[in-house]
Amino acid sequence: MIPVEGIPEIREGDDLGDVLADAAAFEDGDVVVVAHKVVSKAEGRTVQLDGVEPSERARELAADEDPRRLEVILRESARIVRERPPLVIAETRHGFVCASAGVDASNAPEPGMLVLLPLDPDASAGRIRSRLLERTGRTVGVVVSDSFGRAWRQGTTDVAIGAAGIRTLLDLRGARDRTGYELHATTIALADEIAGAAELVLGKTRGVPAAILRGLDVAGDGTARDLVIPADRDLFR
Amino acid sequence: MIPVEGIPEIREGDDLGDVLADAAAFEDGDVVVVAHKVVSKAEGRTVQLDGVEPSERARELAADEDPRRLEVILRESARIVRERPPLVIAETRHGFVCASAGVDASNAPEPGMLVLLPLDPDASAGRIRSRLLERTGRTVGVVVSDSFGRAWRQGTTDVAIGAAGIRTLLDLRGARDRTGYELHATTIALADEIAGAAELVLGKTRGVPAAILRGLDVAGDGTARDLVIPADRDLFR
């Protein structure tokens, strides 16, 4: 696990593949985990609160907080899963269920600005991966991560909201353990464990938005969309 | 991340601190993650299906599977959270919400045997930690891990069900990011990210039940119980 130090403040239009290629030496098979905040900033996925007109629903959900922020959250939501104003758990258009539909004010480019999730984080990861191949000749995996809360458990863990060039799920169904017992119903969310591992070195307050995991042997063609549980199998809808 | 190779099949009464001390060279500040299966086996937390008499409720929940397994799950459950026979999501007496109340047949010592969660996994972690200190003179952190499914997301990630000698939650409330924005409501479930990272090297089918994470700087006195969200703050009860 190698933090990628020295990444400058990212602005709209920056090419993250170039930025990463300048900042680190990659090897074939590396997985680079990039905090979604810098991806969103590079893609201009930010909103200035000044121009936002809150709806009645946003005012209801805001309690004593800024209703404009809740308005932005509502616009990013496909469905509100739970509400305890001003706390909202929402399903995003990607299918992710998370606090505030992934809308966040921390590490925003300037005060009064909110950072949204990338429109298509798998595609974002794919673009970074392609650019890294062009620039470095190295075939790497890319994970775009965000910090999600979990039902029933305290605290956030970083999970994969975008991925390219890796297996995101490891299906052990049909594999056998050492005693010959068939491990059914065992699918490991590899990409989420990779994102969480990277968080241990990313450091929200240390300004390190990317980390490299070396030696994992997880090359593949999974996506982070595969990590969203299909509605018909979801016991918690 | 260092897999601990060469651990023999664990039997009831084995001292895992001794087993680990024999298998690896520790350094101060290491965190050793141990799959709960070996902890449960060492502690005799197994059940032979032969002696189990299923209740009517267990038969209901079993669908076309073995009702004795469901009976064991019911005995390990404080509360059934969701059911889709034969799938049961339960809250254990520790407060963990997971499939089958943590009852598992894979990697059991023998066929027809189920492995339960340790009675007090934080205490299990504490005993391993104390023994490692006695045997090696090294002050390490210990995490006991299990693979949990998650609401809304595919696949399992390993999480901490027991911990000793580490911070399990990293509270960033009051910390400031690089632009001075106060990061409120940001608490990172460090111990879960550590458990998930270790899973990347543990390998369910490779028979490696422990891994060492070196260089993390997470010494503290948290517990895995701290990772259970208090009922009054739980939006998903």
C-alpha cells in the first residue's frame, strides 16, 4: 500500500491520468485507488450553493441546516431510503445507497461549494486507466472510492463507486475449502476491500487523494455497478 | 500486508497466541488479523448437527434445507432482522447483524459440524494479544474478523468482530481538511477497513487464517463492540 504524495489541488478539466502518471511510478498489475472527490472536481461535478433555490421538501428535510444543501441532495437522489432531518440516506441514480446521496462539502474547491458523485464513476475509472496506459505503458486497475456509512455499524468504510481493469467481485461459489466443503453463497466484494485498504493510507486530512496497492493479482473487467445488489435480491429495500 | 503461513489445523484448546508466535515474527505496532473460524475452533464454539432437535420455527425457516442448521442459527440470534427461507439475517447477542447469525459450515473441523461466533470476540482478541506480548515481547493489535454481507451491496467484506490494542474507530469530528472546512460526522471504521484489507491476503480457500498489517499506527484501546451502532441512532432497525 503506497500513498501517492504530491498531487496538487485538482481543478475542473485536469486529466487525472496525467496527474497520477506525473506523481508515481506504476507497475503492471498495480491497483490505484483514487478518492472520488478529485475525480468529481476534475469532471466539474460541483455545485455552488449560491444559485440553488430550495424546494418545500428540501426545507422539510433540512431541519435547522441549509435547505439549499438538501435541495442538491434531492436532485442527486433517485429515492430517499431513510430520513431523520437533516440526515438523509438516499439511493443515487447509480444505485448506490449512501448518506446525502454522496453530496459532500468537505474538501470542496471553495466555501459554499458542494461536491457531487461523478456521473459515471466506472467510466471515470476507465478513462484514468486508459490514460495511465498511454502515459506509462503499464496495465493497472483503477478504483474510484467514497466513504459510505453502513446499516447497523458505526463509522464509514471506503468502498468502490467506480472500477476498471479489476475483478470487483470474487465468486467462490463452487470452490472448496481445505476439508472439501463447498463454499456456496460466498462472493467477496474485492473492490470494496481494496478501497477500504487504501483508505488506511489515504488520510482524509493529509491531502493524499490516491494510493497504490501492489501485488494483489486482481486483474479483470468488473465494474462498481456490479457491486449494487439487484433489486429482486435486496432484502433491505 | 503479510500472510501468516504455516498455521496448522486448529483444534479446541489450542492457544492461538502460541500458534501465532510460533508462525510469525512480530514487530511493535503490528496488527494481526485472525479469521474468527480459528478463534471459534480453539474456543470449542462448534456444534455437531447430530444432537440438534429443530423447533417448528426452525422448520419454517429452513425451506428445503436442513432445519437443524436453522435451529442453531435461531439459538445464536437475539433477533431475526430479515428472512427469506432458508436465508436469515439475524442480530447476534453481540449486536452484530449478519447472515445466519454468523453460523457457518465452511472450514468446520469435520462434516456435520457448524462453527459459531466466539462468545466474546473482544476478549478473544485480548487474550491473543496478551499471549503474544508474553511470548514475543511485542505490543501488537489484534483483530478477529468475519465475512459479513451488507445491505444494498453485493458480496461480503471482512469486518472486525473482535479487537484489542487498536483504535477501532477514528473520529475526525473537529479535524479540518486542507481548505479549513470542518469534517463533521466523519468517523472512520478503521478496524473494519483493517479486517477487509487482511482478507485480500487471507484467502478463504488457501488455508491462511491470519495476516499481519505493518506500519499502520493505529494503537489504541477500542473494541469491536464500539462498531455496533447504538439502537437509538440506528435508522435501519
